[in-house]
Amino acid sequence: MTTILDPLTPDEAARRLAQGRAVLIDIREPDEFARRRARGALSRPLSTLDTAGLGLTDGREVIFTCRSGMRTAANGQRLAAACGGAAHVLEGGLDAWDRAGLPVETDAKAPLEMMRQVQIVAGLLVLCGVVLGLTVSPWFLGVAGFVGAGLTFAGVTGFCGMARLLALAPWNRPARA
């Protein structure tokens, strides 16, 4: 059963935030939030919501957002339970907020989101495996098969070996002060 939270347009959400009546909670993962977010939004990743809660006690309305609104819509019941008070979803998510001309903070120095990195590397490996398999040796088609099997395993188990390897890459390590 999915609980449908009251949707708010970006303009209505911005109005409530400006009046101090609401707080904007971004449920995306930390790597997504670090790269691009609505100004003033608080990060409360969906993956930690059950254990960490929201940590809010001031009685303001909660407006949940993600990138496109799909995650908030799909997790309405969990989000409603986590806030314990008046809750809404930002219609269209951060993308709609940005299209409405509302303030967005971007950190171009933050690495690409891990999922995008996995998609790029997996796509390149499959493409190279197929091209090399057709032009050099059919044995290279095994690369495409291996990547497909890895992605299937990741989807079934929730463990992505490629994401673990990419997390060790120099561009994904925290900068040293």
C-alpha cells in the first residue's frame, strides 16, 4: 500500500519555505545531494531514513524531494511515517524546482553520482566488448556477458561490485586538507 502525500508545486513549496512554515528534505543519497541540491534543503537519504529518522522537532511541515519526484512518490508510506506530522512531496522534484527558476546549489567539483559512474563504465565495457567481439575475436563478447551478469547480480542482491571498485577511484576519495 502506498500513501500518497500531498503534492506541492515548486512555487508553493518555495512560498512555505520562505514563510518558515516548512523544511525541505532531500531523500537522495549523499553523492547525489553533494553534486546538486535545492538551496536550503536538508539531506536525509532514503537508505538511512528508518534508522536515522528526520531529526526534526520544531513542528514545521516537511516537504520531501528527490531528483524527479519518482522516489518520493514510490516511498510515500515510509516518508509519511518518518515525519509524524504534515508532509508533502515536491511535485517534479529538484528538476521541477530548477525549471521554475528557484535557487539550486551545484558543486561541479563533487564526483558524478555513483550510479551514473556505474552506468558509464558498464556501458563502455559492453560497447567495447561487442565492438572487439565483432572485429577482433568473438571471445571479447564475454566482456559484455560478464558485465550483464554483474548488473543482474547487483539488481538481485543489492551488492554492486563495480560501484565498490569505483568508490576506490581517486576522484571519489575525499580531498585531503
